[in-house]
Amino acid sequence: MILFICIIILLVVWRVWLSKPENIGKMGERRVARKLNWLSNEYITLNDVLLPTRYGTTQIDHIVVSPYGIFIIETKNYKGWIFGHQDSEEWKQSLLGKKRIWGWSSEQHKFRNPIRQNLAHFRAVKDILKDVGEFTIIPIVAFSDSADLNITTLNYTVINWCNLRSVIKSYKTPTISPDNIQRIVTKLSTANITTEGSREIHARQVQSIHQNIDLAIANRRCPKCGGNLIERSGKYGNFLGCSNYPNCRFTHKY
């Protein structure tokens, strides 16, 4: 009886732990890290890299350094239908909810555009490596295999985890010498911030940035360039767009 109660308590604790977004994200990062470990010795993987930037810090889930380029991977452990546009500030996750008499209800959640998130990582890596040289850097956003992707993008790679290794291996032209590979790995590893509490400080910094973005949008100001946000209509309904378009392509979906 005592064993049964202990098992029930452990299951409850496990479900509570799994319900936290940060823990779901970490589980996804670990799964992707295992997939990347199956790449050949040509590829060197760095996981959970925290780099300094001129504005604070940026956290990169995975960096793969190879003769064919540097791959920067943003992992998203989301399921359901994912809708987004490369220029939107936010994307949307749609999930089936509870079954009702009239059918299934749906749950919808918004999250930050991971393409923009990964472009910030791109700039940080490029800046860190400026003293080493100019290299091919390929940003990739990788979603869980449980996600049905409905993404509008022409210039960026957004895929499911199952396609990650094949996309990386599709780059077959060597552009980085073995010596430079070692220089790149050393430079990134040295720049990686590992001091105690650094991840918590970064999380608070990100939260503050998001609050400032929300405040700017509430005041109809573009958080990207400071222009006015104007109501516009498009293929997927009404949205707020920057008055400085096309120089600024910030958009916010209602």
C-alpha cells in the first residue's frame, strides 16, 4: 500500500514537472542533442550555449560546426498545428482541447517568432567569430515531430526533428578548413558563459524584453523601429503593421 502511494505521488510530481514550459523545452533540447550525436565525426555539436551580445546575452540550443557550415538550431518542443509567417512578431499553436457534445474544443497559444529568435543567435555567433573569419552560417528552426507546420517562409529553414539530420547533411560543399573548425569551436566554447546563475539572469532579461515589446504594442508603437503601428488587413485577417513598411516589416497579429 505504501509503495502504491509513493508511485502515485511520483506520478503527480512528474506531471507537475512536465507541465512547466521550461522543462518541456529542456526535454526537447535533450532529444535533439541525441539526434545530433548520430552525425559523423565531421560534425562537432555544442549544446545550450549562452553567448554575450551588445544587449546582454542570447541562449542557443545547439550549434553544429562542420566543414560545410555552422548550423544554429532553435528547438521547439511543441505539438499541434503551428501557424506563422517569417515576418510576424508572434506565431500560433493550435491544439485539440476537450471533447464536447458538438465536437472537439480547441486551445490556441501564441509564442515568439522563432525565426527572429534564431536570427539574433546568428548575429551573436557572427560577432563572436569576427576575429576568426567569415563563415557560412545556417539558421534552422526544428519543431517536434508532433507538430504540423503551416509556416510561410521563403528564406528560412523550419522543419520537424525527423528531418534535421538530413537537412544538415544536404550541405555537401566544404567551406571551412579543419584548422578553422577547431578555431571556431574553441572561440565559441571560450565565449560560452557558464557561471552560476547566468541562465537565470538571462531568463529574467528575456522576460523584461518581452514586457517592453508588449508595452510598445499596447501604445501602438513599433518595438523594432519606433514607428506607428497601423491596422491593416491581409490574407489571414487584421493585423498591426509598422508605418515604416517596407523598411520595417514588423507585424503583430490580433
